[in-house]
Amino acid sequence: MSENGGDEFDARLTKLRRDIQDFVEDNKLDDRVARIMQNMHPIDVQKVMKISFPDDCRSPSGFVVAQIRKAESEAGRPKDYRWDGRSFSEQSRDRGRRDGGKRTNRQERRHGRRESRSRSRRRRPRRRDDSYSYDYYSPSPPRRHRRRRR
């Protein structure tokens, strides 16, 4: 990269950082929002800063974080994407999966059910002991309580 190209990039980066700081101060946003925006791709930052706030916004920081997530998902960025700071243009590695992070039907069938269940160990169903014959007058077999391992 030429000397002039590096200066131009640094100037754009400095302006972007200043714009983010002004946006955060003007809208009285949390430091957390400022940190998130510093790590975002500049294209997404510009989209978020163009959005106007609703009149009855209770939590401006929460509103901006929601807009950030929306802009990133629309751009197809992976979850918790961090801009590498190398280029202002968008490159293929800046995008996540082509489907915008959504699962395909095949993946849903394979993983969907398992995720909704508990992660704890499953018990095996009890087997009935067929060697013992029950008749009407005999008491039920003694119950065996196993001690759980922790």
C-alpha cells in the first residue's frame, strides 16, 4: 500500500471513530454500545447511525443494539462478528453463511429436537423381570432404590 493510501485509510478510520463517539454522546448511549460499534464493519455502522429513534424510546442503548443486530444479520455477518480494520470495502470473509445464519431443513431435522431437550443424561427404560410371576395374593416385588451419582 502506498504512503498516501495509508494516510487516507487512517483519516477515514479516525473520522469513523469520531462519528461513532459523537453518535454515542448525542444519544446518551452506554459505553457498551460504543465498544460494539467500534468493532462493527463501517458499512453496518453507517446503517445504524442513519436510523432515527422512536419518540417514546425507553432504552436508547437497547434500541441501538437491536438495530446493530438487525443490520449485521441483514448483511449476513456471523454472530459476534468483529471487523478486522483492514478495509472499508466488504469482502467475502466479512460474510457468514450464505443463508444469513439460518438453518436448512436438513439441519433442523438433525439438530432441532435435540436442542429443545435437557442436556442431562437420559435414563434407560426399566425392563420388567419376566422370571417373577405375579399372582393376585403375592406382594409386589420389593422396590430397589439406587443412589444417584453426582
